[in-house]
Amino acid sequence: MPALRPTDFTGQVVFLGGVKDREARLASDAKTTIKARFNGFSGESHAGLTRPSDNRVTSQHPLGTEIRNTRQFSIVSDEELALIAADMGLERFDPRWVGASMVIRGIPDFTYVPPSSRLQFTSGATLVVDLENRPCNLPAPEIEKDAKGFGAKFKPAAKRRRGVTAWVEREGPISVGDSLRLHVPDQPPWAHFPF
């Protein structure tokens, strides 16, 4: 019996980006095509099969512990970016400000997509959703460079709209304009949550 169920929810890639050196700058550079590989994609600073643990997992691992890299991609929704922009008082929110790897359009309430869902692209390339990507203050300086006075407004506006992190399950090319289908785990919610 299949453990994942294809849904009727489809989307489209409207932006691809890569962060060259996250220590130097959080902002991503726009791309037209990437090749998703098991370790992420070439030239992206979040690539790799493993990564040092960060503050998102300090309840499980001491900071800096080598762990599996489930944060190869940072994926945000075009619709949720529009809501963030509106709450911040901006006409448009540039996904490069948050170092987005990908922006998709068409999947409602994208940040709430269940963990372990799959995003399968035209080429067959498949990304596994890990977790919600919680907003932080790191994008504020990038926002300030282009939109003075708006950086501090990001974190509250992005709550439950920051998208998800993901990792590569199946390799393949992904291009701006490609379509994708959402596949979700065929599993009921855990009865003890929230605990």
C-alpha cells in the first residue's frame, strides 16, 4: 500500500535562487534552472548531505553538531509572500531578501503542508518537505538595503508564512515555469498533538 498520496494540488515554480556564501550575505541570486542533486544544488551554500545543527534543533543536538542536511532548500509561496508584503506595508516582497531557493505559486496554505510531503516536478525531481521554516531577524539587514525602515517588520509579518525547508529525494533539473504536484503522507494526525 502506498505511503504517499498524490493530490490534485499543483503549483508552478516562479523563482529560483541560490545563496553563494551565507556568512557574507543572506540574499539569494536569481537562477533560471538548477539541477537538484542528492546533496542539494551546486554552488548553493546550503548544499551538502550533512550540516552543523543550528538553533532550530538545539532541543535535540548541541549547537554545531553534524546532522543530516534537511535544509537544502528554502521554499516559499508566492501567495504568502504577497500577504507578508501587505502586512509590512510593501508593494512586493523580494524572495531574495530571505535567501529563498524557490518560490512556488498555486498550493494554498503552503507553510502548513505536512512534513514528509513530496513536491514532484515536471522532470521527476522530487523534494521532501522537512519542517516549517520559522521566521527570524536575519533577513532584516537585506530588506533594509532596498526598503529602508521595513526590516524589523518582517518577522511578525512572516509568522506561519515563511514556507518550508526541504531536501532532495530524487535528482533532476528544475526550471522557472516548471509545474509540480503535491504528494502527502497517507497518515492520520497523531491523536496526542498538540501535547
